Amino acid sequence: MKENRIYIDFYRNNFDFNEDFITFDNVLLKTKFLNKIGISWNFLYSDYRASSMLGRFFNGFLRNSNIKYSKPNGERELIFSANFSTSYEFKSVAYPRKLLFDFLKKRYKNYKNVSIGYVGKKRYISNLRRSRVIFSPFGFGEICLRDFECIISGATLVKPDMSHLETWPNIYKKGKTYLAMPWDFRKWDTFLTDNLSNKKLLLEIALNAQNLYKSFWTMEGKKKFCNRFKELVCPSN
């Protein structure tokens, strides 16, 4: 697999994709070390209590771990925001992002209540809370900090289908906690037509995602994390 990304291979193998690839030298893992490979945890456990690095630093000295959530219900000014960068060292990694960026720009060029393209941090945080939907494309990996910022803000997460990925905690429940965009961009128009105007569905997904996210920060959720950590460090077998 070139550039070690399954979704880049998808575009390479199925479409007229002529971007240069960087081929990495892969060293095969010895069989005797396979038992050392496992899934730890993802970005869900990042500190989202402050939007600045300085604020997050000072949060480290506080016992209060409360996260400031925005309620999913209620009117929101923006239909969606797609505030992501398309600038990457590897053109192949930027390719699916540029596809989405160009598609949304063209399809919604006459809409005033959408936000597309890179914005500053303050505007970005504001848009999260003002948007009904947040687009979060793949980048260097599938999981992005934006996914959880979206859920905390009470918006509906729209993301390429994550069914191929095993992760923990798994907050990616297709059609329940996020809307799964097809990897095939030829299906995007139908997908958006069917989903973006369905306010009832969007609200239900946003509520499900936020409730599931909150459950990981309860005392029981923290115990599950500790038990998992213990099992990873000192497996029972």
C-alpha cells in the first residue's frame, strides 16, 4: 500500500489519479512480536476545555475536568461549515480534501449561510457552535480532533465512511452518531440532497453522538479506560 493509507489507494485504484506518490520502505514485523500490537485509545481523550494552547496548559493544574458543551437543539445560523486546510506536503493526502473543498464550493456557491475554507481559530470555534453540520475529511489519518470538537459543539459530524477502521473508544456509529459520506465522490450530490435537509435526522445524530461522548467522561467511563489501560500493560493472558 503506497503512502500507507487505504483511502489514498482507493482513489489511486478507482479514478484518474495522477499525483505522485511517496513510497515508504516497510519493515515486516517479526511474528514473535505480534502480541505486542494492540489498540490503545484515540483523540477522544484530548483536553477540549480550552481553545488555546495556554488555556490547555493551565487546565492541567485543575481538578475540574468539565467540558463546555453546546446543546444540539435550537436554530443554528449556518447549514454547515467545512473549515479545513488543503495544504499538505503530500499531494495524495490533500487530494480527497481538495475534492470535497471544490465540490462544496461549486455546489453551494450561491449560499450565504455556509462556511467553506480555512478560517482563524476564533472564527473556527464560533463556526462549530453556529453550524448544523461539520465536515471532517480524512487527512494524515482518518480520526481528527475536529470530530470531537464537532460533537462537543452539538453539530452533526459528516465524515467519510469509517467502517473499515477499528478504534477505541469507537464513537463512529454509522447513521447513529455520524453521517458517513461515500468515498466515491460521484455519490456525494445524492448523499447531501438526501441528508442535509433532514433536520430531524441531523438533530438525532448530534444528540446521540454527544450523549455517547459524555458517557466516556463519567466515572464509569473513566473506570473502563483504567481497566483497558491495565489490560494493555498487564494482559491477563
